[in-house]
Amino acid sequence: MKKYKINEEFYNLNFLKKIVIEFETYLIGEIEIEPFNKFSLEFSSAYWYSCYHLLRDKMLIVDKEIFHLFNEDKINIIWFSITDNENFVIKCLDGEWFLELLNSNFLIEKITPNIKTTEC
């Protein structure tokens, strides 16, 4: 399993939209996001729905119910993890982003074509 540090700061989850659309993805672990101003109603609803299900089940499939998480701008992402359970895990741990490849045959370019990474 290879691990990479993502050398960029993100103030939204928009960069994950393509991944969510292309792969069957799941939120895992915990999620903690703070607004810089305030959350939109749609984001707030998706966020609290996700928090509840992650506390209860530790995993939540990304579907239309929570897709609004990926549309909000100007958010402070503290804890966040997403995976397809086969090839990758993308994590934000205390504001730092990491990518773990679970499948050695999976090409990192499939999910991070324009994102700078360095191997850990």
C-alpha cells in the first residue's frame, strides 16, 4: 500500500466530485467541517445526515442524499475520509490531505490528475 501527501490546501470538496461520480464511494470514519461564514441549508442537511450515519455505521455510501457536501464553497475541512473500498482512500486529517492506494495496480492519475502529491 502506497501513501501520498497531497500538497494543496482545499477550502471545498469540489475536487472530489469527479471521483464520486466515477467510482462508488463511501464516507468512512468521522467527518468534521466548519463553515467560514455559514453553511447553506442543503449542505447543512447533508452534513448532519452524514455525521449521524457515520457515528452509527462508520461508513456511508455517497449518493444523492449527501452529494451537496461536494457543492459548498468556503469550508474548513478538519476530518474527512472517502474510499471506494478497493483502490484508494483519500483523507483529511487535521487539515492535511493524504491519499492511500489500496491496490498496487491502480493508477494514481485516475483520481488526482491535477493535484500535486509526494510519496510518504
